[in-house]
Amino acid sequence: MVEINNKQEKCSICKHEYTSIHTEVQPGVFLYVCDNCLEDAKHNFIWICMSCGKVHMRLKKLVIERIADFELKRAYLICEDMQIIQGIDICIECDPEGILNYMETRKTATC
């Protein structure tokens, strides 16, 4: 649930604008999102790494075109018109080995 209060913090995505729009993603961990980044979420998938704070943004159309897994593609198509900003546990920036291990595990599981 997104909340608005009087406290202003820097946007967790662009890190430039100040906003009071926020949500608690984990106990005591808040993400703030400005109006511009909310607008960007209409056309882009936005992922925020909860470990390092790095933001990954990709055009929805490109992401959906590249997904091979039918069920995942269907889920993203259903969400295509929604403004979704997702928190992820780790990213390639903060744990490249962990991501590669995960991808290798997925590849061997589907073979």
C-alpha cells in the first residue's frame, strides 16, 4: 500500500526528486517514489535491488518480447498496463556470482 505523509525523502529510483509517496517493503525499509518515476513505471519495468539499492529499468515491450517462459510472459502481459516497481533480493551489480549460480541452477532444472 502506497502512503503519503508530510516527510519528504529522495526518490529511491531517480535519487534526485524529493517525495512523500512511499511504501514499506520490509519492516523498517521504505521506498520513496516521485511522480516522474511513477510515470516511467507505465512504460518500463523497474526493479530495485534490496541489497545494494541499484535500480534496473527496462522497456516493458523489450522485456516481454525476450521472455521465453510462457507462464512468466503471460504474467507480465497481464501486468503490462500497471505501474509496478519490484524489489529484488540481489542483482548482478552486488552479487554477480549469485546471479550466475541461480541462472545455472535454472538451466539445469529445465533440461
